[in-house]
Amino acid sequence: MDYRSTRNENLRATAAEAILQGLAPDGGLYSMDSLRGLDFDWRAVLDCDTLTTAREVLTALLPDFSREEMEALLHDAYDGKFETDELTPTVEVGEDAVLELFRGPTSAFKDVALRMLPQLMRRAREKCGVEDQIMILTATSGDTGKAAMEGFRDVPGTGIIVFYPHGGVSAVQQAQMATQEGYNVYVCAVEGNFDDAQTGVKNIFAAVEEQNLLAGSGVRLSSANSINIGRLAPQVVYYFRAYAALVKSGKIAVGDKVDFAVPTGNFGDILAGYFAREMGLPVGRLICASNANNVLTDFLATGRYDRNRPFYKTVSPSMDILVSSNLERLLFLMSGDGALVAKLMAELKETGAYEVPAALKEKIAAIFWGGCCDDEKTAEAIGKIYADHGYLADTHTAVAWHVAQEYKAACPDHNPVVILSTASPYKFPVAVWEGLGKAAQEDEFAVMDDLCRATGVPIPKNLQGLQEKEVRHRDVIKKEDMLSYVLGKVKEDAWKK
């Protein structure tokens, strides 16, 4: 038994079971008791190629899977799916390095994990002898939805329902989701923000578990959000790849520390960096970069998490989040106290806030550094990065860039910094174009063409002609209707092949 609920040590599961379930029965997240002491030699993977590194990292984190099994799953997930053989290339931009995570089939960092999760889930289903169909539920603030649908489309034995905030994603992101093909795919806008959609999904899992709503249906639910350990684990790999790239370029020597600046909403991508650190990678500071929804910045500064604040729709919508679900895993791993985590999560649900003990706050602050960046500064960063370095950054990358520069100014003894670039600039063309000091047309797709002509940066193939594709998904519901929507789709036969 390798995993346990962050809230109850008696709720345990193998890695395969944790992947299939997504959430623990008590609403907690599945986690190892500790990541230290794993059978993993981080130095040995620095000379490996990407897939070999991934095989070693993932078999350490998901020990139900043999190296041979994992290697086959990795090839099924990635071969021919990314723009380059190096799935996540690291490039030098000024004195910093940028880890490009947007070279996959939907031009967002989520592709790295969501190409792999369906393969892990398929094999886990076989390992656990599960014959039920699996309906994947996920809430998205923009990029997870498309990447998850592309990963799970037409996968036998599974369906997927994606909820996104109505009016809360870019026109390009919405078009990506609304035109998604696949017999087993459903997309639905929710009247509200991302937190409403994410809370709704968690409540559906709880209601189905408590009320046994799917008994006898031959269907079970699982998740594609980073609350699923099978979604989070593949993200750990690219921290090792970035470090190896800096060693290869001569920027660092093996053993030198590196700081990572991560644009952060749900705390999954930056938590993957903490996993890498606990597995031995010389990670110095993890720089948590937020937009105007700066709940994490305040938490890191004060130890108090408080979502009772205005919610802002920003030009970096994938970070428009006030409830950062993966923070729960960090609290558990750093405290080792499931009872404390259960208490804090109950307070968050009841009052919208909690405060961690002082000792835990200091422990977190020793590793994590927080900063935030509003839309005005995001635009300035896009313009400056392009003017100074000729590099075209999307809005989320610009947030991380801005906060990274603040961090370096505040901490002059910092280590070399890697900035995680999480989406193609063409997913947010209007904001990027305006960041370059240009007046944008209303049509986002026309602006994509303007941006390409002005910069020479090619439009990713998956985004070309997107506006001309058939719209297949038009559902819009109230947040209170999410459970009935799911139960209705579960009963349909079209996805059960």
C-alpha cells in the first residue's frame, strides 16, 4: 500500500488504485507518507533522454508499474505527439532560462501530464481488475480541459466531462474545447468562476460516494485534474530535464542549486517541483507567481489562507483561482499530520479560511517565495521580454517572469533561475499583442495573424484554422445543476464503447 489520504492514514491505496479513484473517499488527496527514501538516483538520470528520465521518475513515484510497463506507456503517450523530441526544451532568455512546456498537441503545459494520464489509467484499470466504465470529471480554468479531452478522446472504457467557467477563458481556449471531437467527450460551461466549477466537481465526488448514486450502473468516477496523482507525477519529470539542460550547457555543475519560478493557480505545477526536490534534485527556492488573485502570495507571507476576497478575471485566466487544491498535499507532506490537514480543510470549507501553525509556516517559507503580478505589469513584462530578448511570452509566463525579477532583486544571492513557460502566446493573442504596445482587433483569431506577421513566431498547427471548425459543444448550466448533468451523461450509451 503506497498511498494514503492526506486527511486519514487509514484510507490507503496502491498507486494504481489512487489513479483510478482520483480523490480519496473522504475528499482528501492521495499522497505518499514521504518522498524521501525512494529508490531513485537523481544523478543517474541527468545523462538520459526524456523518456528514460520519465520512466525512472514515474516508476519511483508509481511503484505498481514496472519499468517495462512504464516504457511502453510513455511511448504510447508521447511518440510523435510533440513538436520536438525534447518534449520540454529549455532555452536561455537573457540571464535566465525558460522551460518551454507548450510544445504538445494543445499548446499548453497540461499536455505533458494529460498525454500520460489516460495510459496510466488504462493500465491501472487492468491491474485492478476493474470492468466498470470510467467517467472522468474535470474542472478547467482554460488549458486542462482541452488537453484532457485530447488525451481521453475515443479511449475505450472511458468518458470525460469538462466543466469550465462561462466567459472565464480566452476565445481561443473556448474554441479549442467547443470544437473538440470524440464520441466520449462532453464539455459544459458553468455560470460562475473556476472555483465554482472545481468545488462543484469535488461535491459531485462526495455526493456519489456518500449516497451511492452510481450503484449498479457499471460506471465509476475519476478525475483528470492535478488532484489525481497520475496527473501530477508526470509533471515532476520536466524539473529533472530542465536541470539536466543547465548542466549540459555548462551554466551549472552537478550539485549546484537552481531556483524555479512557476506561474501558479491550483498549486499543482509548483508542487511537482517540490516532489523533485524531495527526490533529491538540488532545487533552491520555488518561486510561486500569482496574478491579481494573490491568495497564495498572502498565504506564503502570513501563513493564513483566506479565499474570502474579490475574484478577478485577468489576462492570465488559467491562474484565476482562489482555492488551490494541491496545497493540501504540501501541508500534509511538510507536517506529516493528517488530522491537522483534515482540520484545516474543514475550516476552509466552513469559513473560507485557515491558518497554519507558526512552525509549519516557517518550514514552507524556507522553500517557497511568493509574489504577484497584475494585468498592467503582465503587459509590461510581455513587452520588455520581447524588446530585450526577442522572446514572445504568453500572459502566464509573463507573470512568472515579472515575479522572478522581483525575487532576484529581493534575494541577490539567488541561484540560477528557470522560468516555467506554460502556454503558447497564441492562446492569448489579444493580451500578448497589446503587451507589445499594439491596438488589438476584437477578433482574437485575426490578432493571431497580426502577431505572427509582426514577430515571425509561427502559429502552432493545432491552433491554425480553429475558428473554422464545427462547434460541437454548447451546453451552459448553473453550478447547482452540475450533479444532475453528470448523472444524465453517465446514463447515455454513446460513450460506452
